[in-house]
Amino acid sequence: MNKIIIVLISADAEWNVLRNIFQDNSINLSPFGEWFLCNSEQFSEITEAIIFMHGGWGKVAAAASTQFAIDKWHPILIINIGTCGGIEGEVSKGDIILANETIIYDIYEQMGDSIEHINQYSTIIDNSWIKKPFPIPVRQYLIVSGDRDLLCNEIPNIKANYGAIVADWESGAIAWVAEKNHTQCLILRGVTDIVGENGGEAYNGNIDIFIKNTEVIMGKLLSSLPQWIMKYTFYKQSTS
């Protein structure tokens, strides 16, 4: 097989959108979910083999599936596309975040220094290979990750401590494992819903807002994905 690029999809809702778009691909199973070797004409100009994999939601599944993909396919690039929640006043629905740093923030140390432990699970992502103009408008910024949706009463602390504008469940784990394996990583997340100190628009039975906007975000990211990959291909060719 040619050089391989892995596209990890985390949440079930995100994967469902992708499966509806790529219906003609032969599906395989991993311990974490479905995966397939993409045969879409959309990627016909790309020399690398593109494997889409459902890695699962949350830090445990994200970390384990990232390591599984690296061990099985030895990819030259891991891409994670998906969704995130936005902090009120900092972003708008539909904004795309190109992660340049991830922080796993839901670590609560009561015997030592919490900051020291959180720093252990913070990752700087090298995006210097992505030359402008970007395929689609993005905000290059950090993403905070935790095994939960944003808690309204924690938003002031998250903003003050990390300068956060968005949060998700998996980016921190994926970036951390990729770095430990010296594997290039690209993370793109789109804002599906806004959360403020007084509540979240997709909370309390309004999950349809998340589902509907996930379809929009994933469509936008998948349409631009070949262009992001071509930028990586050009970079590798220019540096080889």
C-alpha cells in the first residue's frame, strides 16, 4: 500500500454523516469501530492511501484508537476532523478551529500541583507545514479537551486559566498520542453549539441542534479535506 494518511472520526454523530457520504466503500471493523480505505473520486489526485476510521468518543477511545492506527498502518499523517462546543462571546457557530495546541483540562489533583499534571497532558501541534491561504477560513487556536461537555459554571475558570474559546472530548488525547509516536497531526474542529455561563443551547433536550449542525460542519470539513492533504503532500515533496 502507498503511504497512508489516517482520518480519525470520534463522535458517533460525526461518523454517521461521513458514512452517508461515502456509501460505496467496503467497510472493515477494528476493536473501536468501522474503518474503510477511501475510493472516492474526491481524493483521486492524492497519491497517499486515505483510511477513514471511527475512533470513538472520549479520551480513552481516542487515545487507544490513535495508537491502534499508528501501530497497524504507520501513517505519515493523522487527521482528526469533527466538532466542538464554543464559549459564548468567543466564537460563533460554524467557526472552524485549526488546533495549534491541546490541553486536557479535566485533571483534578488534590495531593500535588494540578498545573504540573495538566502540563503533562498539553501538546503543541506544529502547523508550520500548512502554507496559507488555508483551504477554508479557520481560526488557529488551542482546544481544551475533557470527558464531558462544557460545564456552565466552569467557563470563567477555563477562560482565565487557558484562554479557551472551544472545547471537545478527544483532541487532547489524539494530539498527545501522536506526539509520543512522532507522528504529524492535523486537527480541525467546527463549532456546533454555544455554551455560556447561563446555559448551553444544545443542552436540556436540545441535542437536535448538535446533530443538525454536525451535518453542516462535517460536510464543510470533508469537502475541504483533499485540499488540506494536498498541502501536506506538497510540503513532503518540497522537503524530501
